[in-house]
Amino acid sequence: MPEEVDDAAEAGLPLEAPAELSLDILRHSAAHLMAAAVCELYPGAEYDVGPAIEDGFFYNFRLPGDRHLTEADLAAIETRMRELAARRLPFRREVMARDDARKLFEGMGQSFKVAIIDRLASDVRSVGVYRTGDFIDLCRGPHVPDSSRLSAFRLLRVAGVYWRGDERNPQLQRIYGTAWFTQADLDAHLERLAEAERRDHRRLGRELELFHFDDTAPGMPYWLPNGVVVLNTLMGFAREVRGAHGYREVISPIINDKRLWEVSGHWDHYRENMFIIPVDDQTVYGVKPMNCPNAHVIYNLRRHSYRELPLRYLQLDTLHRYERSGTLHGLLRTRKFQQDDSHIFLAEEQIEDEYERILELIGLFYRTFELEYSFRLGTRPDGFLGDVETWDRAEAALLRILERHAGRDGFVVEAGEGAFYGPKIDILTRDAIGRSWQNGTVQLDFQLPRRFGCEYVDASGESRTPAVIHLAIYGSFERFLGVLIEHFAGHLPLWMAAVQVELIPVQDDVESVLAGIADLAGRLREAGLRVAVNDRPGERMQARIRDCELRRVPYVVVLGRRDVERGDDVVTVRDTRRGGTESRGVADLITRLTEEVASRRPR
RNA sequence: GCCCAAGUAGCUCAGAGGUAGAGCAACGCCUUGGUAAGGCGUAGGUCGUGGGUUCGAUUCCCACCUUGGGCUCCA
């Protein structure tokens, strides 16, 4: 979602309009037009900032007299916008002396604009102002020549936003809209939004009976039988590959005495995000929000030699975090989740090599799903622990590795976004409507091993403190599955599908057909495939096929009297992902499906 | 947590100050059908929860819970 707007980009000397009109210019102008409409409909409205964003634009407002907009108001605003657009109002550019502009906006009661001017650097002597009819905005432009260029737009929603993006500030209201060059482009965009809604993992989760959220457990999914199969295949994949790469699984308690969280620092830094359980007058337990402290407990069970390092633990345990209520979002933001989490204890000189191996692994897991992903390097934040030299060394190493693996365009650096104990690399994917979600994360940590007093004996017999890498590749299984469901629009890869093949008898009262179905089911199951028979009485074959399609069963085999009588062991297979049917010998079918499962082909 | 909206049958939704309706799903009967919905019928709701106003509330008001869109947050 949009970054908060930098005031400096909004104010200053006007920019020259490029020869070509861009969508950004169009959308920025649409934002002005919307603000003009709002100011006409709600005299005394104050306007804040209104930039173009990906796919559209927004503008922030404060209406007089504590009035609040609702989505029902959008239609009237849009209508007024169309009236203004039809008047061919020119977007007139002016350069004003800074003080004159300040007086102008102060006189209009536009306190946000005055605040923006006051925050400009002291050497800014003049600013750009645009007029559209009676509407005046502090703005560098550029803009469309006149309002008649604006026709293909739609206002979408209203949201509350904190002024300047700071939750200590009062809330304004933001209207989001979208604008395009042509009506056809707008229609296509609206159709994409509709398709995204059809792909929404919350809808598919209900329709495919994968998971459920109950009012008594907000943010904590129930996994239904189909969902458990999918979840388990994903976890099984993680266990198998991680095991082959030297990770050893451990399981630790879900709740620990708060003394553990005091050692780890969570009690001081993370308590407001933890579920806390008072047990008696002296004892308080905390439900674990992360696996790392218990990994350190396990590490410390005995002395370690440098020869054992890197020591890799895999931890799939259930975690709970008390996320703020407004942030929950289906599987993509939960309060209960499990991660393919791991903690790697290693010597500092091993870090770079280990990161190489980790980035290889990440590629392996994400390529399996043909999922697009990108990296984000978070560097030293304010209030970091440790010394600058160690941080610099670690960041330089991560940067080198990322450039080698992802290329210069394959990642972004976000300064100050590292964890307080070390820099981190996050793996980002997108949901159906393009929202970016953090999945995996690789965090380098020099602090926690120190807090827990972890040691190893180096080659010269000295005790040293290991570093730790926190690594989750999927991140939370819940979130990753949510992204996968949307990515595949519910058509999960065959190896993950709850039901892989469903069998439908053409005649369900013919003994030989039913025997044929039972025999086929047996042979498919013997090959290790998950098979269901759809023989609900009273349903016609076509209805059963439709039922399979809606439940996203990858392969559907229809078997009837003609097949049985032909006796050639050939069946007709419907491929619901590619569409269409084809005839195949049963032996051939089994080979193909087991091969598709074994290779974990995504489609 | 904050702003806006929503919560009516398993699902999608309509409705209205006089205690509710449709389609699909479910169930029953008929239909035995060759690749995305066969027909008829039956049953199903304390209208999110708790208060208040009213002769009467599911409808109006208040609080709370949950959900959706955003904001903030995401260690």
C-alpha cells in the first residue's frame, strides 16, 4: 500500500510537464478534481495531500464539524467530479512567493497546507500552486491541461488515516480512487479487482472446506480435513528438504515461565504482543510468540565444539501473537500460526557460506511454486544492540550475497528496518490484489546467544559465543498457504491437493460399473494417490462433474458401462486445471499422476 | 487500537416498527444420465450478543463481539 507522502515532493517549484501524458499525471489530476468536488460539496473541508499511487490516487480530508464521509457519499462526489470535468476547467500553474502562499492558505483555513509550507527547507523561497476552477492546491504538478481529460475514473473506498502516518496524530479521512486513460482500461482494472475477489483465499478456504475462523478464536484458524492434508503436505516438504540439508527438528513447550522471556528480552520488548497466563500468585507463563528462546535452551544443554557448527535446528511449533484486532486478515495475518522456523548456531566466519546455502534453499522452495518473490534487506535500526563494526561487517556480507543471488534489481534495501539484534533479509510475495506480504525471513543475531550465555570451544580451546541465524523460508505456513491459494486461484499443485483424483460412475446402479470404479480406486490408492469416489445418489453425472470443478479436484475420471464393456482399461480423464478431457490407459494415467506428484510440478 | 462499513437459513443475498423471504446447498421421491447445474417436494432462522425506547424491536438508540476496506503495527 502507498507510502506516506513526502511533503517536499508536494511543494516547491513546479515541475515541467513532460511531452507525454503519464498515468501518474492523470491520476494526480484526478486527485485534485476529487478534492475540488469534496470542497464544493462540503464547504470548509480541509485537504491534506493527494498523490498518484499504484493503480490510482487518493486525497486526505478533514471535514468541518466532525463530519465523516461514508462510502455512500462517494457517488455524490463522483457525480460532482464528472460535472467539473465536463466544464473543461484548465489546470492553471502559478509560482507564488512562499510567504504569499502561506497567507493564501492561512486565509482559506487550510491548516494542512500551512503546515506543509512551514516544514519546507528554509531556502525554499517560492512554491507552485495549481488552480482548477475555484480549487487551489499547493502542488508542483505536472497536470493534465484541463479537466476534460479525466473521464475514466472511479472512487473506490474511504479509509481513516493518521495525519502524516503517525498514530499519535489525529485521524483524517482518505478517499481512494482509480483513474485510467480510457473506459476500457478502467473496466479491465475493475475486472481484475473482481477476479481478485474470486481468488480471495478466505472465500476459497470456505468453499473448498480448508479452514474456518470462529468468533471465539479471532485470528486462530481451525484446519478442516481438506486443509489438514494441504498443510501437512507443505510441512512434510519442509521436513524432507530441511532434513536433507542438515536441519534437525526439535519440539519445545508452547508456554514458558516468564523468566525465559526475561532472559530473551521479549518480556521487555515484546510483551504487549504476547498472550500472558497468570498461574498463581508467584508464577506467570507466557505463550510463545517465537521459537528462538527455546532453541537457545536446547543449545545450552551441553558444551559444543566448533566442529559441530553450524548446528541447525528446525522448529515447526505453534506460535501465538496477540496482534492488534484491526490487523487480522484471514490466513495472511493470524494470531496463531506455525513456521518452518529454524535457528542455526555458527561461528562468525561461517556466516557468509551459510547464507549462500540458505539462499539456495530459498530458491528451491519458492521455485517449486513458480511464485514470484523479492528480497528486502533491513539494515541497522535506531536503538540497535551491539557495536557498529559488527553490524557493518554483517550488512556488507548480506549485501554481497544478495547481489550475487538476486542481482541488483532483485532486492531493495530498507535502511533502519533491521531487527534490533541484527540485519535481516525478508522474502516478499503478493496476494491476489497485489498487496505485498512478508513470508520468509533470514535474521542475523549476535545478541540472543550472548543473553543466553551460549558458547562453543574453538580450535585453540577458547570459549566463544556463536552467532545465530533465524531462518523461516515459507514464514508462517498459514500465510504462505493463503498466498498460494490466491496464486493458484484454488487450483493447488497435484502433490498438495486434498483429493487428487475423483471418480464418477456414469451409471450408479450398474454392478459392473461400480465394480470398475472400486477397482480403479484401489489401483490409484495403491499408487499412493488420494482418491475420492463421487457417487452421491440422485445426482446426475454432469452435476457431479461440476461439483468436482468447483472443489478444484485436479483430475476427474468418469467411468461408465461403455468403458467396462470395452474392457481395454482405458478411461476418460478430465483435467480441471487445463480444461478438457482425454482418454488414457489406466497404467499410463497412474504413471503420469505419480510422476507429477513426485516432481511436485506446480500445474 | 483508530476511521468507515457490515453481521438475516450451511452459502450468496432480499426485506421491513406488528416477531421473515429467494436462489443454491441439505433431506425425500422420481429420473440411469457420457464430461460444468434433470424434475417435484420437505425441512431449515431467538434476524451477531447484551441492554434501552416502545403496547410491540429482527427493524430505532447505546454498548460489546466478529468480519471487511484502510491507517498504525508486523519484534
